[in-house]
Amino acid sequence: MAAFSLGDLAAVALCAAVLGIVWRHHARVRRSRLPPGPPPLPILGNILDVPRENSARAYQPLFDKYGDVVYLDAVKYTIIVLGSYTAATELLDKRSTTYSGRPGFEMVDLIGGDWVIAYSGYTDFWRQRRKRFRDFFSASAIRSYQYAQEAGAQRLAQLLLSAPGEFADNVQFIFGSTVFSSVYGIDVSSPSNEYLVMAEDVMNVIKEVFTPGRFFVEVFPVLRRIPAWVPGMGFKRKAAVWAGMLLETRNKPFDTAAESVRRGDCAPCVVATVLDKIATQPQTQEFEEALTRDVCGNAYLAAVETVTATVLTFVYTMALYPEVQQRAQAEIDAVVGHSRFPLLSDRPALPYIDALLNECLRWMPTAQLGVPHASVEDDEYKGYFIPKGSIILVNVWGIARSKEHYVEPDRFMPERFLTKDGQLNKDILSPRAYVFGFGRRICPGMHFGDASLFITIASVLHALTIKPTLDENGKPNIPSAENVNMKEGFLTHPEVPGYIFEARSHAP
């Protein structure tokens, strides 16, 4: 082999230098084209600019200063926060192929959460599970669960009367029991039921894992290499416990339902339908059972917490705005009468109840920053460069309070969603267009959750009147919207110690 001459080496060095200059110039140009945002600190980037509490509202000053697309450098991650419905739909809906990824959360990996649809990346594994979940809970499929939803709503009205001090727990209990009945055929008779407690414990884990800024390992993955016994490595010990909890939630109720199917005494449910169907298909039986196990394990996680949070918002607003409650009750009385509870089949004749649900979803959206998306390839929007792997957040709260879409957005006003003749106004942006997510990551259980919310609101208002408690001077003891304490975290809702639930004279 001929030796390189000094001239050859010089030429190679010159080419390398030129390429290096071109690459650095290209990198600077790309950085200069990133969306605007607060200046990053050395090493820490914008970590201190990422709000940990009241995060959706805390982002609003950034949008006021930088516009509706804001860039944050979170060391390991590039975060792009979208502050308008236009930006969210353009990227997440119209370019859904590019923005259907999920961030690679370290804690999700540590707890073995890849089977949870909300966590899973944009892969065939995810597509299979999401498609099957959508099949089980599509707009047509949920008709099979209407009886369970109606019975649950009626039972909730009774529980609010008999145990008003436990209203928040009972709301969650009813929705949890409806899910377990519909999915597993399991009768959950009390809030202390082992399956319900198990699922709620796991939901608390998920909320903690998904809360931005909760774990430094998300920013500094190298911490995973440090032994769990070292001070400050408590996240590793937590993850080991949480992994076992997550696996039990996936397997235990499914195994109980499967055993009931084998005995022939399982109530009608998703598991029974699937296992009966695949019993004669041995070539796909193992795959279908594993797929169904994963999908059913997602049902509680996908629906119960968000629905519960919205109902707590509804209860708060009824106590705060009695005139709205009275108008809703008048519509129910006129359509349903006094001899029975409302049914989901009454929905087309109850537009004000639909408008009331819309306003509850809009006024205090539960997932105020949505669920994070991730870009799976480089992209450009409004001349801004959005790198592959960016975390995309949507300020749902900001959209819901936007003057671009709503007149007097801070007011609680269900009639904003009605035409002059009292029908739903399709020209007003429905909160269902953004509170359930965007693109291919839109909540696959949205139809089930929406139906549960509607029948709950209608049934509770048919049977009860909700009032605030009174202070020592006999005055309403309920904080204003500006002063109410909000439950913070991934999901949020107003926290009020108690209400008065009075039976209406005609209640069935």
C-alpha cells in the first residue's frame, strides 16, 4: 500500500476542517431557526422554566411574550409547547404521522409500562393495542355498556345522598365499578374492593410518573447507572415496587375473568366475548389473549381518573352557579318527567345538558397540558425548525380560555354552545375537539367517557340539587373560581371539602 504523502494528509485535514465548519454553520443555522423561548442557562438549559405546579397557566406568560410556539431546552429533551388550537391541529392532526410518537420516559421503562397505551411509542405494538381498544370502545361498541353506565349513574345519585361526605371517593368508585363490570364482568360492590384499590394505586403511580419535572432521571438518564442504595436514588426503589403493581393490575382481574369464563359463570363483558371468540382459533389464541390482556388493563387507566375529575368540576360549578343548575333541571323535567331516570337515548332531546357538559370540559379541563407527543422526524412549522425527538405539549387550558374561540372565556356559561333556538351550535369550537387529545393519539376511550359523563350529569341533576355548605354565619361556604384550591399534577380538578346534596321531591 502506498504511503500517504504530506500533501495527501494536508488535503484530508483541509477537507475535514471545511466539513467541520460547514457542519457547525448548519447546526448554528438550525438552532437559530428553533422556535423562540426563554434563554437557557449553562448546563441546566431551561429546566427552571419548566413549571412543576399549575403548569398550564404558568406557561401563559411565555406565550404572551414569544407567541404560540415556544421552545424550551430541557437538557436531554427539546420541549415545544403549543399555545393555540391552530398550531395544535396543524402539527398533531394534519401531520399526525410525524407527531404520533411518545417521549422515551426513563421511569416508564423502569416500571415496565410499555404496554400502557398512553406510554407506548409509535410502533406496531402500540398500533395493535390502540386499534383493539378502539374496537372495544368505539361509538357503536359502547352501546353494549349503556345499561352499566345508566345503572352506575343512578347508583351515584343514591350514594351522594346517603354519604355526602364521601362524594369524591364515591364518584371514583362508581366509574371504576362500571369499567370493571363492562370489561371483566367483575362486580365491584364497594370502594374498598381489592381490584379497585389496586387500579387506583397504579393510577396514582402513573400520574406521578407523567408529572413534568418530577424525576431528575428524566433529565439525567445516567442516574440509572447508580446503585439504588446511594442517597438520592429513591426513584429506583420506587420503580421496583411500581413495576410489580403495574403487572398485577394487568394480570389479576383478567385472570379472574378468564377463570370465570372457563367455569361458565362470567357476566357479559369484553373478556368473555373475546375468550369465547378465540376458543376455536388455536393458531391465534395466545396472541389474542395477550393483546386483550393489555387492552383491558388500559381501560381503568384510560377513563376513570379523567371522568372523575370532570364530574368533580361539574359538582363544584353547580354549587357555585345555582341558576345554571336550575335551567338544566328544568330541561330534564320537561323531557324525562318525574317517574324515571334519564337514559342515554334521551340525549338528543337534552341539548342544554350537552352544553353544560361542554362547558365543564372547557372551563376546567382536567389534563391541562394534554398527554405529551413526540416528533419522529425533523419538521418545520412557520419557518421554525422542530428537531426529531422533540416533546410536544399543548396548552389545553390556554385554548379553552382563548378569546379567539370564546366570548368572555373566563365566565362559566353553558349557553355559549347553543343557538338562539336552544340547539347545539356547531359553529362554536367544542372542547371535545381538544380535551381528548389530537391526531392518532386521541383518547381511544373518549366515546365511553363522554357517554358516562353525560348520563351522570343528567341523572344526578334529575335526582338531586347540589348546594354549597354554609359557614357559621349561614353564608355559602364555597370559594370563587379565582380562589378555589386546584388539585395539581397531570390531572387537575377543584378541591372543595364538601357539598350539600338534597333529594328533589320527585326523585325516583
